[in-house]
Amino acid sequence: MKYGFCKEFSTPMKTEIDYELIKMIKEAGFDFVEMRAMLVESVSDEEFDKLKNLLKELDLGCECSCALFPRTIRVTGEEIDQKVIADYIEKTFSRLKQLGVNKVVFGSAPARALDEKTTQDMGYEQISKICKDIIVPACDKYDITVVMEPLRASACNFINTLADGMRVVNAVNNPRIQLLGDTIHMMANEDNPDDVVKYKDSLKHVHISEMERMLPEDNYSEYVQKVLDNLISTNYDGTISFETKNGNGLESMKKALAMLKKTLNK
């Protein structure tokens, strides 16, 4: 098992790299930092080299990356531009691979949300085609797996449950496209926590968060505990990240990591 911390909600710095947070993630004892893919793609070459060098200096992994597409690149609807998508994926995956990334989270609510003219069936067809035509070849080139992230209905109107995520996985039917389970989205959607058992063969990454993006450091809600128990029952041994705020900083992060390790290795 490898344990990570995602910087998505733990820093106000969305368009620049929070180097102090990265150092804190290392000091807290995590195996990897989960960087935003769209941020890695957008920074200058000099800034990218600085990030790459810091991770090497800290000996901190970067196995997983989240937030694949920015809102400016549409993957559903009438504004899809396959060349724009292909060029973006090429640059992004090239950079991510240099950081050691082997899993990329496909959440990206603004990029995939359906407009009023696009039906659910049309959206699934469009997403599946982009995966088959563009994403899978790039995954093969850079040895990366993309995990579909179901999002709560209040955040996105498309691909909300683990079953929805599996609809894409099954439509693409390629081992490069797999599934992610995120406890905050599962809770908000009232997903059955047993679905992580049902879809265990495709579940390749997990995000842990309590509601309001709170970092669990003293105990877990009943729902999150049930998800963790189910992961234990399936002998899950993939990657797992906190996608939360960072509590009171370093000490909270240390406590959260210690509790998660104790829970999953009991």
C-alpha cells in the first residue's frame, strides 16, 4: 500500500505550486504527493524543473495525479476539439511521467459536465470515444493508467456513482481505464459502501475524505469506516490518498496517516 496526500483542497494556491505544502507532506511521512495534472501542465519549463528537482531532493513520490482537464477543455458537448485534447494530453502525460506518475484521476467536473443539449447517453459515448482514441494511446506511450472519478451530483451532473464510473470502464474495455472511489462523493450520493467490493477488480485508487473535506485524524465516520473495512476485506493493496484540508497542519497530517495505516494494516 502506498499512502499519499492530495494538494487539491489543502492549499489556497490553485494556479501555482505550494512548495511548503509539498515539504510538509514529506515530513508527515507520506509516500507521495498527488499533484493537480492541469497545474503541472500549465507551469513554465523553469517552474516544472524546480518541482521535479524538489521531489527528487526530498525523495518524495508522485505516483498519482488528480484534476486531469481544466475547464477550458471540453470533453462533452458540441465544443469538443480532439486536437486540442490530444495536444494537451501529450504535454501533460509527458510531464507527469517525468515526475513518476503512473495513475491519473479523471474527475474534471467543469470539463465533463453536460450542457442542456447533451444527454447522458451522448456524454458516455463522447467520453468513451475520447478515452479510446486519445487517452488510451497516450497511456500506452507513457505507461499510465487513468482512473475515472465519480463525482457527487452537487458537483457535476455526469458520472456520479461508482456504477456510472464502471459504465465508462466497461465501454472502453481497456486495462488503461479503471475506477477510483472517493468517500466524500460516495457519501454525498448515498452510494452503497459495499460497491467497493462489487467493483474491486477495477478499483485502482481511493480518495479518503470526510464531509466538508475534513481530514479524519481522531476517528472515522460510520460510512468511511465501512469503506475502509470493505477495502480490508478485498485485500486492497493499491494507492490511497487524503483529498482533504490539512487540519492543523503537520501534526494533523501525521495523526491522520498513522490512523489510516493502523486501520488498514490491523
